[in-house]
Amino acid sequence: MKVLGIETATAAGGAALVDDGRMVAEVFSLSETTHSSRLLPAIDQLFKDVGWRPLDIGLVAVSIGPGSFTGLRIGLAAAKGIAVAAKAEIIGVPTLEAFAYHIAKSSPNAPIRPVLDARKAEVFTAAFEKNGKRLTPDENIAPQTLAENISNEKAMLAGGGFRKYESIFIKALGKNLLRPASEYDNPHPGAVAELGLILYRSGTRNNVETLAPLYVRGADAVIKPAFSFARKKKQAKRKRVGSV
């Protein structure tokens, strides 16, 4: 089965093509431009480079979070559009699982702890065995609290959240802190594609209409109902009238 993998949960991301579990091509970059401007051109170039057509794809695997709210929405929208057009299956791949799967290729000798920047002085994280098998649910947590919780454990940490708060983790873990090679420092679309195929073959199925991001934490901005402002104006008017 030919698979398209999409990773947009962090600023670093891109797309990859996998054929029956074998990596064929990958576009991965860390750029100041948004995924909305570079994702589809990258996918189009991938197809041209390997001589595939979108209709050749049997499965679209997309990273669904946690991560950047905007990035996740962009990636999921692109994945759904391609899956519908290509009449392909779609699989949502938890970002931290794909990241741990990628890090596991470095053959770590300790549990894996992906750490993504969640902003608001928090990180997204979960614990995985050294082979990438999940140990704990995804969570958002203060980096200092996380560092204190795992200070007595040997762990391999990686990701933007780890880099941002590296001094905190170094101080808390000391010699227990391990880091993978730089090539394993970010979630990769190839890992999303490979893990997506594994999930699909194990029986996991998602619906293109209902598949949604895993935010873990609520959205930063909440749009209030349109009538709320008008209601406040009416209430203020009543108060003014009653005070005359």
C-alpha cells in the first residue's frame, strides 16, 4: 500500500511517501513560512519526484496532535482533501506516538520522552518504552513539574519543548538525561506515514468526516456567540433608562 504522511504539529514538518512500509521520499523543513503556504507545494513536488499520482495513494496518515492548533488544522484539512480526491483511507496518528516511533529508531537504552512546546509556559509530553510503546497518556504540564516528576528516572528527551527549557531538565535529571542525535530532534512525516500504515494494518480505521485533532488542552481563543455583544448593549441600555 502506498501511503502519504503529513506532519504539521510543530513549526518543523512536511510530507513523506511510503510504499508498503518502505520510505520512498520525504520533504522536511523548519521554516518561518506557515504550513499553509508550503505544505501543498511540497506534496505536489513529492509526487512529481517519485512519479506517483494522488490516485496511487491508498492511505493518508496525518499527525493529529497535540501540537500547534493552527498547524494541526492545516494538516488535517489537506489530508482530508487528498483522501477524498484520491478515494483513499485516512488515519490520524497521535503526534507524540509518531515522534517516539521515530526516536526509537536511534536504539535508545532508556524510556523515550518527547517534549513539545505547548506555549503558556507548558509542554506536551508522554512517556514511551525504548521501543516506542506508549506508557502514559498525553498531557500538558509545566516543564519544572515534569522535570521534578522524572528527576530520578533515566530518560531520552527530545523536541522543541525540551530545547526551550533544556536548562531546567539538565538541572533536574543530570546524568539521567539522554538526548538522541539531531536527526531525531523533531517529529517527522516519514514516521507518521510508517506508523499510520502499522495502525491501519492492525485494524485502526478513521472516518474522513469525523476525524479531528487531539488538542489535549483547550483552544487559546474561544469565539463567543454573536448575540452576546448585542445582549450586553441591551442590558447597559436598560440600566441607563432605569437610572433616569
